[in-house]
Amino acid sequence: MDRTNSRIAQVYGYSVCFITVIMILISIKSVVDAVIDLSDPIRAEAGGYGRTGRSLSSFELYKLDSRRDPRAPMPVGAAPAKSAESDTLSDADLRRLYEAEREQATDNVRFRAIRSLVGSGLLIVVSLILFVVHWRWLRERDTLPASTV
């Protein structure tokens, strides 16, 4: 009976150690992804495209996409355009919309990346603690005489 209990304890200890190593590896990948997202948040945001589907990587591309898109953005408080000539926004209005959308996309990516960094970091710390505790426990069990195990 003692031998069976000893084997069960050993299987449990090594299983916990194995699972914690896997969790650490998965968390490291999440940390790397979050760091890369923080380094270039515009590209991390859906490949550089904002909520409206227009490119946020540069103002020129945003402007080109806006001119092609019949649902071009309108400044806040502006009345809907009635003629085809008044359908386009001035460059200054379009620049303000671009900056606002770019800032919002950047803030969203930063928030998600920081949340991922914190969560993955905590998971790494908890996994390391579990691993060290169980590994030491297994090493101590191995050094005990067979009659006391």
C-alpha cells in the first residue's frame, strides 16, 4: 500500500511540474506578443486598419481610402452633404478624424497589450512557485529512506 501511495505521489508531483513548464512556455509567447504589440500598436491593430476599415499607417493612405469610400467620415456636428461636391471633407477635418481614430486604435492596443503582459506575468510567477515547491518536495521524497516514504 505504501508503494502505491508513493507512486501516486510521484506521478502527481511530476505531473504538476510538467504542466507548470507548459504554462510558462505558453505565457512567454503571450509576453513576447504583447511586447511586439506595444512596440508598434498601429500595425497590431488589425493590420494597420481602424474601426472604419481605413488604413491608419499614414495620413495619405487614410485620405485615399476616405476619398474612395462613399461612407466618408463626417466632422462632428456637420449636416449630411446634399451634393456630390460637398461630399468631401477638407484636409484639416480629415486630419483631425485620422488623428482621433489613430489615437483610439493605439490606446486600445496598448491597453490589451498591458493587460496581457500583467496576466501572463502573474501566470509565470504562479507557475514558477508551483514548480519550485513541487520539485523540492519530490527531491526531498527521493532522499528519504524507503521505509518512511
